[in-house]
Amino acid sequence: MLTLRDLWPNRDCQGFSRRDFLRVGALGLGGWSLEQQLRVAGSPGAAVRAADSGVFRNRAVVMLFLQGGPSHLEFFDPKMTAPAEIRSVTGEVATRHPGISFGGTFPRLAALADRLTIVRSYGSGNSGHSYGEVVSANNPMKASASSVYARVRGTNHPTTGLPSNILVLPEAVSDGLKLDNNFETGALPTLTQPGSLGTTYAAFNPSGGGDLKRDMELAMPPERLASRRELLSQVDGLRRAADRSPLYSRLDQYQRQAFEIVLRGVAEAFDLRREDPRTVERYDTSSLFKMEDLTRYYDMRRATNLLGRQMLLARRLVEAGCGFVTVSDCGWDYHANGNSPKNMTGIYPMGGQVDHAVSAFIEDLHERGLSDRVLLIVTGEMGRTPRLNNNGGRDHYGEVTPLLLAGGGLRHGQIIGQTDATASRATTTPYRPEHLMATILHTLFDVGRLRLEQNIPREIVRLAETTQPIDGLF
């Protein structure tokens, strides 16, 4: 948990308590909190069991979730020999693999095809906006892969103090961004749902959305988390207020150290001003299109041109010790019924932005020597109908869903699986969210060692053991 209560005097008769003032690091592997790890590590001859258990593969996951349902035909299975009402409306672009093409808005990713894997036979299995079903793979705990990771790893990195499970919305990289927030109380929270694991393991949302009284969040009033600048200034304010607080003077050295670690990690990781301006420019997608051209459509009311900065922040977070970052990009509901542009013309700016941001991320990881350490996943909650509707759009479809993977020490430079002539269904082994979940868990953990740990819920061990990862990646 990461709970730093507001240090300004509150107005109720209870005042503020020491317990609320500092709570860092919920129980993870072996039952160690951040404070406990520091305390034990500081003892003569002691070692922190969580760090030495061998369960962790020193890898992280960045999941780019395209909310709304991206079309598999316009992404990575264009079927240009099919009739006009089926084939990709954006055409195709050749990849490095002879005879393999991607949709026409992905030239940069096509040029990087040797560094990534496309799973053409993957399907979410649902035809609705069921984010929670996809990210949890319908496991009995109803917990997302990111929350499962946080439960095993612990909620904070023992060195940097950064939360181990973070959700990056567009608001996290743009001061004062105002978007339709219906998703905040509707579908969006299920994207990183903790299920029966409990809210301690829910994702930290630096944008200030959601329930700010949950554990693993900076528990300050929402107005103080309204912008990135406010978050950074309030972190500094917490430091200054802590120095003045009589509570802080009563903390022992390990509690103080944990407090400083958390604040330092949050402040540094989220501050894009620390990044080389040339790197920021390399990622930047804000000039690709005007947001107002898309947000006037109801289904695209949360679409932004900020994905590049979100992906840059994701890279900074995994570098700083976050093990699972979920990046949300909205605006992919392409019925073309007036709630989104006719004839799916919105796919050009949106697809071009994904191409730019994801290729920059893959190249940046490669240049920093992080490719084997970070697994990138790009997918959505479903695909789109193979046949265009009367408005030139595509409707909900769960049989085939776009899925891209890169990095993570897996085998890449391949296309896994095939679909029929109309991209309606898999003609090879079909893969579902449970196979993707297994792929994630086997990437992050040594499953053989995981089963030996007594303090891990048996449901998590069964989840890792009962389904095979996607074939050909390991």
C-alpha cells in the first residue's frame, strides 16, 4: 500500500493519525513491507527474502490497452485479396517478412517486424466493452494481471518506493486536460481491477481519478491532484510538512527512510522535465492531429493525441522500478454511425499515433538495452466485424482481436497463427485472454519457484500453472 495522508491539519475532531501519516508497502512475497525490508536489510547478516527468492525474472510489463475495440483488419491482418467490404480500408504496408503486411497506418511498426510478434489467431472471446474480462482472463479472483503481479511482488519497489502497479491515462501527462470522465465510474476501473485480492493491489492512478482513499494512492484531496504539476508540487509539500510535523520526529529511521524513498521515487519518475528534450520530441504525437477533430464524436470523447508522452512516461516508470504499467488509449469504437467518423476515417490519425508511439517505445528500449527486460503488449477488449456495415464502419466482434508483443526476452520476428480468408476466425490454434495471462505470468515469474512460496495465494499459483502461454514465444 502507499498511503500518504494530507499533512495539513484536518477539520474533524479526530485530527490525523500516525497510521494515516505513513503506510508504505503492503505484504508481498514472504510478507515483507517496504519498511520491513529496509529494517531487515539493515540488520547484521540479514537479507530480504523477497529479493533473493528467485521467483522474479527481473522483467516488467507495459500493456497498451486500446479501449473501444481496435479492428484486427486495419491493424495486422489486412486481407487485401478479400472483397472491398472486408479488406482493410487503410490498405496495407509490407513488413520485413516476405508476403506479410500490416494495415496501411503502421509503416514504422512494419519496419520493426523483426523485433515483435503478431498473434493473428488471438481473440478476446467477447463482443462487448468487457475490459475486466480481458485483463483478468475471467480468473476466479476476477483480478487483472497487474494486480496479480502487485500481490506477488509487493505494492512498492524496495529501492525506489515506486508503486509496482500503475495506470497511465492521458491526464497523467497533460496539465489541465479535461476529458469526459464517464469512464472513471464506469468501465475504466475494471481495466486494472484487483478483484478479490483487495484494493491494496489496485493500480496507482497518478491522474487523481478513482477513489483517492484507496491504498496505493497519494491520498490527497482530488483538487490537489488535478494536474501533473500539482502532484509534483504536493510531493514537495509533503516533504516540507513532514519536516515540521511532530509525527515525523517520532518515526524511526526505517519508517523515515521508507517515506523518503516513496516521495523521491514518485517525484522523479513522473517528472518528464528530467527527460532529454530530444527524446520527448521523438515520442511526441501531439502534432499528428487535433484532438477536437475527434473528441466531437461521442465514441471518441476521450481520444487524445498524447499517446507518445504516455508511452514515454511508461518507459520512465519501468526504469524506476514499476513492474506493471497499463497505458490506456481511448476512442477505438468504430461503428461509423455518427458517434465516430463515417467510413472509419478516424483510424488514420489514431492508427498513425499508435504506429509512432509504439515504434518509438520499441526503439528506445532497444537503444537503452531494456528490450529483454520489458514486455510490451498492445491489444484491446475485442476486434471488429470482418464485414463493413452500411456506414462504412465495423461493429463489435470477439472472435479475432489485435495482439502485438515485443521485448520481454521472448522470441520475436514472427507471426503466430492465421485466420480464414475473411479474418472471421482462427484457422490455427485459437488463443484467448487466459493464454495471454499465462504468457504474462511466465514472463514475470519463475512459476516453478512460485509454487513453492507459502505466502502466495494458491489461486495465483493455479492461475500460472493451469493454462499454457502462447506457443512459440518461450
